Amino acid sequence: MIKRGYGLVLLVLFLLFSFIVYAQEEDLKEHHEEEDKVNIPNSVYIIYLVIGGISIILSILFFKKLGIKKLSKYWIFLLILIVISYGWIYYSKSNIQKEGVVICKTENDCVLASHIHANVDGSVCGEPIKLPLDTGDSTKEPHTHKERNRIHWESLLKVDGTTKEILDYTPLKLGTFMQVMDINFNSTCIYDKCNGDLCNDKVGRLKMWVNNIENNQYDNYVWKDGDLILIKFEGE
């Protein structure tokens, strides 16, 4: 007979797997305009039957061994795991983190709550750019945590109550972030180096790329979730 501890672990794994399959099925339906056009493979229903049968058998065995009081504790624990799993699956499949959530107190008083990130890399005359860690107020401005050269934004932005468009992109401009980092940065300069200054005995010039595409917006660039920003000042 299956040991009680191993049996409980198997039961949890089986039910969680069943729930994940169900979530995948629902996600598939959501990507079609008409649900009746979605063909769910027979294997999915077979998996449900197998998992359901095993779960019922194990539950009967546990009921005899543990009694209803102890068994109810395991089911409560399992229910909590299912809720957490569902939340994680839903969040990972949605665009909530990337697009944010609009919250309105009144029709004309709305804000966008989001949690987004971007990476900044580069060098100045061969020296790597190292942004300070744990810098900036997380409640109102772009900031860093303990990951090197990673921008964080987890605050609120004013949006239009009707269109839901952001009214002021200044907090998400790269120049705003650099100011918080106490770094001089604009279309011609970074730190104490500006276009025309010598860099390794050559005339230096500032360049920037976003997601491997050269970008000339520099401090006015409004960074987006997942951006890879590369800044270089080097001799030509």
C-alpha cells in the first residue's frame, strides 16, 4: 500500500496537474472568438478521468487512515495551493504586468498602476556603466534594486479618464531615470564626457541603441517593459 506521506504528495501533484491542464484549455478558448470552434484533444479528457479516479481512490484510503478531521486539513492546504497556482497561471498569461491596471476614483481622476522593468548597459571609453544599486524612491520615481543596471517602475501615472492614455510620460523618460541616478545624460553627453571629447586618444561620440536598433532620442526616450538599452561613448 502507498505510504501515507507519499500518497498525499501524489494527490497534490495529480490535482495541481489537472488544474493546470484545465487552465491551458480555458486559455485556448479565450484566444478564439467562438468556443465551439475549439477542439479539445481526447487525451485531455482521458487525463481528467485518470487523475479523478486516482484522486478518489487515494481520498478513500486517506479517509480510512486519517479520519475526516485530519483529512480536511489536507484538503484546505490543497485548496490554497490550487488558488495560488491559478493566480500564477492567470498572471503569467495576462498582460497585467506589462500593460498595468487603470484605477479611477472619479471619471476624470484615473491612474495607471504598473510594475515594469528595463535593462541599461554600455560603456564610456571602455569602462562599463555601473548604475548605483538601491537608489530612488520606489513610490514615485524610477529606481534600482539589487540587480545591476536594471530600471524598476512600480508606481502610478496619471491617465486620461476616457482614453486611458498616459498624460505625462516624464517619469518614464530615460533622462528622468538618469537624474535619479545622479548621472549627467543627454543627447551629447554622459557623465563628464561629451561629443568631441577625447576617448582613448580619439574623438569621442555618444550613441544609443534600444533592442539592437540605434536610437537618437537619448534622454527623451520613453522606456518600455523589457527594453534592452545600450549606451556607449567611444572614440571614432
